[in-house]
Amino acid sequence: MSDGNEIDVIQNLLIFGVEVEGDELRVDIYSGADCVCGTLIYTFTDETERAERAALLGRWRDRSTPVTYVRRDGSAALMDELALLADALDG
């Protein structure tokens, strides 16, 4: 039985699509190494936040930035893990 504190992590994903439709931000991801392919759907009711997130994800797509998917307790996030580590080591 799960204790509800499980965390799923998939590294080295690439983004191949970013689409905004209404309050939804859809992100298509894939990884050849792990045979992962799917779509994440986020809901942002704040238009500015949705546009900022879409722009960031679009930059990651355009630069082929490897991202990490983290899911815990019903929420999921994509992050540039290498940039986070670089920032932490610089600080």
C-alpha cells in the first residue's frame, strides 16, 4: 500500500510541443532512451502566468533543453535540472 509520499522522476526528456488553449497549457514530451512520450496539461487561470510558462517551455523546446519531470501528490512539474544545479553550485 502506498503512503501517499511517492515521487516519480523521469530525467532527460525533451519538449516537442507547447500549445495554449483557453486556460490550458499543453506540453508534449518525449525521451528516446526511456521510451517516454506523452502530453502534460497544466491549468493556469492567470493569463500572465500562463503566457510566462508557455514562453519558458517554448525556449526549452527551441533549445532542446533536457528537462526533468517530477510528480508528487497529484501535481507534476517540468524543470531544467541542470540549470537548478548550476545555480545552486554558484550560490
